[in-house]
Amino acid sequence: VLLLIFILGTALAALAPNFSLLLTGRMVQAAGSSVMGPLLMNIMLVSFPREKRGTAMGIFGLVMITAPAIGPTLSGYIVEYYDWRLLFEMILPLAIISLLLGVWKSENVMRQNKNAKLDYFSLLLSSVGFGGLLYGFSSASSDGWTNKVVLTTLIIGAIALIIFIIRQLKMNEPLLDLRVYKYPMFALASVIAIVNAVAMFSGMILTPAYVQNVRGISPLSSGLMMLPGAVIMGIMSPITGKLFDKYGPRILGIVGLSITAVSTYMLANLQLDSSHTHIILIYTLRMFGMAMVMMPLMTNGLNQLPTRLNPHGTAVNNTAQQVSGSIGTAILVTIM
């Protein structure tokens, strides 16, 4: 079902005659893909014992992290030499093949709860809350913080989100069980993951914007400048998974966060005469540090939860990273 929704959104975006329908197609795409990430992660947790989860999640991260990291390079090439619709048209056959393979090969390994009911009011609150905040922060960069629409959406989003949180904490079977934050290691891993997500998404957006708008580099060239970082992140993901199984998360976290902090400081202090090679090296070093942190700490946090809370843990992690990454990037763009 999720793949069908994703395919529908992709087809709509590819055929869109205007921006409104293109945006609608992307929203339909997101409705399908946003659920697939946590679902796949739950399957990984169920399918592998704790002592092997690091390696498994590292391989999983190879796809989940590398794909969006390579995106700027590939999209830059397509936009410069082909029609932008190819961005969606090339995804359609891959999505259809994935759907057919899923129908043919997939097995239901998750425990089913036939008595579970969807809380539509909670779903509405979360949609209004997260949607209002994302729209408000995103619009602030172009309309300003004093704009009435921006302020209204931020206030409505914040109120809806507060009501949503209170409702989840009072329900016996919440839509999103926030009690996972009662487990200290999960809470710590989630906070670090949020910081890492803001750093990664902002870097992936602001770095190309800087080299294109300030340096006058083409989209393809800026994408190629980011490619080494994407490659190193893909290489490191399964390696850090194996290191996690052998040494645990502590060393990986300390080294990875230190590298990320130093490289972020260096990236923030670039000069107009900084060479392209210098920018590439700093960006690649930054992605190297993030690769050491992201999947190992997430795996360690989820390992601390009882099995019944694993689905909520992955959902909370995914929501927190996506929302914080989007809001953090919007704020940084506004500051710029």
C-alpha cells in the first residue's frame, strides 16, 4: 500500500504542469515513503538479535543515508543536461520493481495486534502541529518572522503539538508512545540524532547554495563537490555497524561527534578565497564524522527499549529527525 501511494505521488509529480501539482505529488510521495523508513527499521529489529543489529543497521544505513547524500549530485546533473521530469520518471520503474518484489518475496514478520485502532484525532493533531511548524519556519525565510500567516501557523502548530503530546501521555494505546523517553539511553541517542539530523540536512542544503550563489558554480559542479562526502558516508555505514557490534557506541560517538564539531566550525569559517578542494575536504570530513554517529547511536538507543516499544521508538526517532532537520534548515536559511 505504501509503495502504491509512493508510485502515485511520483507519477503525479512527473506529469505536473505547474508547481501546485508538483508540490501535491511530492506530498503524496512523502505520505508513502515517510512510513516505510520506520517500518523497515522495525523489521530489522525483529529479524536480527541484538549482537548482530549493528552490522544489519549499518547495511540498512548504507541505503538510507547514502541515497539522499548522492541526490544533489545526480539531480544537479539531470537538471543541467536533461528535463527535470526525469528526476521522477527514473524513479517510477524502480518503485514498480520494488512493489513486485515485495509482493513476491516479502513475509509478515511483525506481531499483529488486531485490536489496535487508529486514533484519528491524534493523527489530526500531529498533522496540524508538525505541518504548522514546518510551514511557519519554512515561510519565515521569504515572508519574515512578523508576517501574520507565519505567526498564525506557528502558534496553531505549537498549540496542536502540545495537545497532541498531552493526549499521547494520557492514552493507554497512543498513536505515538512518547514514554520511550523514560529510557535514558534512548533519550540521549534521540537528542544526539536530532542534532546530527539538523547538521546533516543543513549542510546538504546550505553548502550547495553557498557554492552556487556565492561562488557562481553550476548545479552539476556543486553536486560533484558533495559526491566524495556521500561516497565516504556510504562506505563508513556498514563499517561503523561492525565496529558497533565489537566495541559499542561510546568510542564511535565521541570520535564521530568530535570530528563533526571541528569540521562544522571549519565549514562555518570558509573565506571567499577558500579553494574548492578545501571545501570538498571539510565537507567530506564532516560526513565521515556523521557516519560514525548516526546509525550506531540510533541502534544503541533502540536496543534499550523493550520489544513492545520498538515500533514507537523507531517512529519517534524518525519523526524527530525529519522534523528537526527541516525546521533547523529553515531557521538557518532564514538567518542567511
